[in-house]
Amino acid sequence: MRPLLSCEGVGMRFGGRSVLAGVSLAARAGEVLGVVGPNGAGKTTLFEILSGRIRPVAGRVFVDGDDVTALPLHARARRGLARTYQSPVVPEGLTVGEVFKVARQAYPPYLTAHQAEWAAHQVGLDARASTPAGSLGALDRRRLLLACLLMRRPRVLLMDEPAAGLINAEVDEIDAIVRFMSQELGVAVLLVEHRLELLAAIAERVIVLDAGEVIAEGPPHTVFDHPDVRAAYFEIGTPQHP
Ligand SMILES: Nc1ncnc2c1ncn2[C@@H]1O[C@H](COP(=O)(O)OP(=O)(O)OP(=O)(O)O)[C@@H](O)[C@H]1O
Ligand SMILES: [Mg+2]
């Protein structure tokens, strides 16, 4: 099956320093692809490039086989590419219902209230329309932001550390949402995550980035036991996030 999202030979430099070199990956519909690596390995930078926030200095990005390397973020969003950020920043002054309204009307096609309610229900955020977004806890903030993406029925979702700042019971909620999106909706999910047990549970494949290069790729348990990965990730690069 043709991958929904792929990249080939992606390279990035900041100042004179190389932070990504020759990174290639591919994710199919319904697949959860884990992306791990020590702090500073280049995971978020890779998401910046895949989502279209920044242009790579080398390599190409494809959505459903089309070269989107030159397309900006909003054009990729229209092709079904969605992305979450490491920090769940919400508009503090708006209520949940107002946030949904802004999201529905952010760009054409404008969505119905029913479509937003469907998304809210899928992430477990029903009947919270009058709650100020600024009063939501970390899990509900992530739910709110996910619902804003989900209402547009993305085909690819890039999730940057969705479990950061959550307690274990809350991580199970994220786990369930990711499973629903991949298994029920057929979304290709790329998941940057330091909690390896979460990845081991829901990712079919994992790639390991170290100092901007892919050093291993395969099923989670095979990859996590690989000596190079243990050296790069477990022994030298200790994750800062618990
Ligand atoms: N805009 C930027 N300008 C300069 N350097 C940057 C910029 N963004 C990232 N970097 C550097 O690029 C490297 C990769 O950073 P990146 O945020 O992609 O790592 P990461 O794997 O997401 O790390 P973490 O696990 O801490 O989130 C780091 O050394 C970082 O300091
Ligand atoms: Mg990061």
C-alpha cells in the first residue's frame, strides 16, 4: 500500500550545525509509527519539516505520493495533514465551545456544529462547551486540541509527546484516542513519545533518531533491545520527561 506520509533524505541545519541528515520514513493508513530518540535528537525538527512549518535544506516530503516539500503548512493541512505540539497551548480566554467555533470556521470548508460535537465526543470532551479553556487540565487541553484537528478528519496526524505532563491513568486515555484514530478512522499516526511502554503497546513500528540520523527501525521490542539504541537512548541520552 502506498504510504500516506513519507519523506526521503531530509536534512536540516540551524546556523552551521546539522540537526537532521538523510532522514527517510514512511507511514501507511491506519499505522502508528513511533519516533523516539534522546533530547535534542531532532524529533520536533522533523515534525516541523513534515508539517510544513519549516523547509528542509535537503530531501523531500510526500503526502499520498504527491511531493509537498514546497507547500506551506496550511496547504498541507488541506491535504489532511494535522499536527499537535509538545505544549498543549489553548486560547485561555475562550470557552471550549468558542474554541470549537473558531476551529470550525478557521478555513474552508467551514464545518457544522455537529461535526465539532462528533469530534468532542470521540476524545471524551462532551458537554463542556461553557468551560473556559484556560481552566482545563493537561489531559483536557490535549483533548480539546485533538478534537479541533479531528473534526476535519485528518488522514495523517503528527503527535509530539502527547503524554508529556500526564499521569498514568491519563496516558491510557491518550492511548485509546490514538488507537481509535488509527484503527477506526484509518489515520496514519506518527507519535513522538518518551514513554516507551506506550509506544510498545500501540506502535507497529518505531524509528530511532540519534543526533539527527535514523539509527534503528522496526517493531518496538526489537528496536528497544538493539545495542546501538540502548547506547544512544537509555545510557547516554536520559529522557528529561518521566
Ligand atoms: N529554531 C532553532 N534554531 C536553532 N537550533 C534549533 C532550533 N530548533 C531546534 N534546534 C536545535 O536542534 C536540535 C534538535 O532539536 P529538536 O527540538 O528537534 O529535538 P527533539 O528530539 O525534539 O528533543 P526533545 O526530546 O527535547 O523534545 C537541538 O540541538 C536544538 O537545540
Ligand atoms: Mg521535541
